[in-house]
Amino acid sequence: MSSSESEIRIQKIQEIREMGKDPYPPRYYPSDYSADVLKKFQENETPFQVNLAGRVILKRVFGKSLFMTLRDSKGDIQVFGHIEQMKDEYEFLKKKIDIGDMIGVKGEVFKTHKGETTVNAFEVTLLSKAINPLPEKFHGLTDVETRYRQRYVDMIVNPEVKDNFVIRAKVIQAIRQYLYQRDFIEVETPILQQIPGGANAKPFITHHNALSMDLYLRIAPELYLKRIITGGIEKIFEMGRVFRNEGISTRHNPEFTMIELYQAYADFNDMMKLTEEMIASVIKDIKGSTVIEYQGKTLDFTVPWKRLRMDEAVKQFSGIDINQVKDRDELEKKAVEAGLPADKIKGMEYWKLFNTLFEEKVETMLEGPVFITHYPSKTTPLAKNDPSNPLFVERFELFIAGREHANAYSELNDPILQKEKLMEQVSEKKSGDDEAMYFDSDFVNCLEYGMPPTGGLGIGIDRLMMIILNAPSIRDTLIFPHMKPVEE
């Protein structure tokens, strides 16, 4: 960024003020938008007057006339100014208005001899003088790190980025509307929690001064939502931020948006049906089809989606049949033969080793959409056991493009068994597992009042947006992703 150009613009601000003009007026009321103007003129090429506002992204001066490109929230439109039409205001427009400035334009629409719909300006108002110049048109804001850090500039010079966040808003609206139409009630639960629960994750810790106590940013709203189900509201959901103190990558951000929903008198099979129908409906609304392209691959979201048991998936992609393995030592041996590092899994508990085998050898192979079902009971303390085999629980995860996008259970509502499973988590935390769950005695107390059979579901909105936007990184779905501070 050129400091000399910024200094010139600061000098212009002073000159504008000396002319009796305000470079940052308090208000302006445009009545038209570029896309609407272009459409209306194309339908009937009769001149009409308009009042637009936006940012100057291109300016060319030809003596007594000039052309500008004005960008507003709906697109770009050309503006023409001529000294005979604008009189004294032409010199102001020519000398004091720069690329990047926000202006209001009143004028009449016409078509140039080259056939371009243009606004013939008779009045231009400076709305906000830009001090920092925009990046050059052809060398623009291309550095990924800078784009994430200065998203406001990224959105100005790369309008498709702004469009992506408009699409994100529409996706969230479509999800809400889908659930509203099925009688789900939207609720809000605490973000600051005394006991973080509902997921295996390391929380962020903060401190409440007045109460002199530590609190945690929620890692999931699950346990509070189940309290509401117990209280008698049978269909609920919450969409909002959750926080997990983990690394930053193309798939992870420390804070992310998740929707969790719960339905009384339902199970994980009902959640599977709801998940595929809701996501397929949203994708079709946004993309126009349930068959879309993602990073060079075709994904078909036509319902129904494939279902595959976790043990079957491990057998298919690693060659290890868990039902034929005698003990932990044999599983460790087979896992090493399958390519897992011996030092990483040495001494690992049986079901944790099985889960690691799935994560390392299966997940990235699941192009999906596919539901992986029946996870080990040992690794899923909040889910109901499979009646036919209590070593596994009624749980699924949804995988798309090698990433987990949703997680659902038939929720465990047996307070005695739930207490036992949470106490096991406490033991694992004492043994050094930072992501093991905390014990929440009030949640157990809630279950003792009787929670109905319930199906629960969580979907990561940011990862879903990666698929819809064809984005390689989760950062492309977040307006302000977390970044390491810049060293000054």
C-alpha cells in the first residue's frame, strides 16, 4: 500500500472540507440498485432517472468527460459524467473522487454507442472518502493470508466472496425454515457454562469476576437441550457458536457454527431420514440440483443415502474384520500391518484403537454422502446401546468428501447407566485425556425425572458450507476466520 497515495487522499479530505463539503456526510437515501436498473432498462430501453449509491471501482478521464464503474450490493453499473451536464461539479468529480470512494449518483439511464447501459450523472455526492487505495485490478488481493485478515478488502475487490456469505445466510435461513415447517421450536442455551458437556473436546476457560468462579465456553449445547426435552418441549433446535480449544486447519476453527436438534419419541434412524432430506432440500434450493461438483468430484445428494456400519467400513477399507479379532494385541498387530504407526498406538485401549483405525484408514476414503453407523459404546457415552449388541451404540456420523459433517444418536436416557458412563469419562480425564467429558450431576438429576426416548442430531454448518460453496478450506466459509497475530 502506497503511503504517499494515502497522504494525497488525506490532503484531498482537507481540501474538500475547505470547499464547504463534508467528505463523510451523515446520511444518503438511494432508491435504486444496479441489477434492478440494468434489468428494467433492458426490458424497455426508455430513459428514466435513478438514484444509486456504491463504491467507485474504476475511473477513466477523457478531458471533458469521464467514465466510472460503480459497485453496489447487487452488482456493477457504468456511470458517465460530462462537463456540460455537471458544470462546476465535474471538476470536483474529476479531481477529488478516487477509486475506492463511496458516492451517491443521481442521473438518467441511457445506452452508449457501444451498447452499454450507463447512468448519465447530473449530481454526484461524496459519501465516504477512502484513504487507503484498493489493490491493483490485475494484481489484486490474491494472497490468501491477507484475504482472510482483511476480509473487508477481499469482499470489495472480489465480489464473489461477498456473494458466498450471502449464500451462507440463505442456507441458514433454509435450514431454519425446514425445521419450522416441521414444528421444531428454536431455543437458546447458555454459552458460558459451569460444566462443559456434550462432546469430547478441550474447552476454553474464562473467569467471572463477580462470582469469583471459572466458566467455560460451551463445546456443545447438548446437555441443556436434553433438559428442555425432559421439560416437555418435544421438538427443539439451536443454531449458534460453539468453541473448542483445538488446532486451526482447513477443517477446524476454534469457534464454529453448529445446529443441534432433538426430537422426542424418535431415534437415530429418524435422525438419518431427517438429515438426508433436510440437507438434500437445502442443496437443491441453493444449487438447483441434488447433484453438485466439489473439488473436481461429483457428489450426489439424491435421497436415500448409503448406510454402512462402522465395523463394515473398517473391514472394507483396511481389510481388518473386527469380529474376527481375538484381543487388543491382535488388533494392534493388524493395525500396524495396515499402516498405523506402532509408536502412536502402542498400549492403546482396544476400542480407542479401533476408533483410531477408522479415523486414519477409513474417513478420507468416504466420498459420500454416507452414514457410518453403530459406533463402539466405549467411545460414545451419551448414546443408547444397540439392543442386539451392547458393545455398539445407535449412532451415526455423516461423511461427505472424506470429512465428518453430522453426528447423531438415539439418546441415552437411562440415568443409572448414564452416570456410570460419565464416571468412566472422569477416570479417563484424571488419566490425562484432556478431551474426556466432565461429570454433570444436574444432567443426571434431570434424567432421573424421566427423559422420553429421543433422537438427537448435530450438523457443522461451516463444513456443510464448504460443500455448497465448493471451498477447499473452512476459512473460506467464515467471514472472519481465526488467524495468528501479525508480528509488527
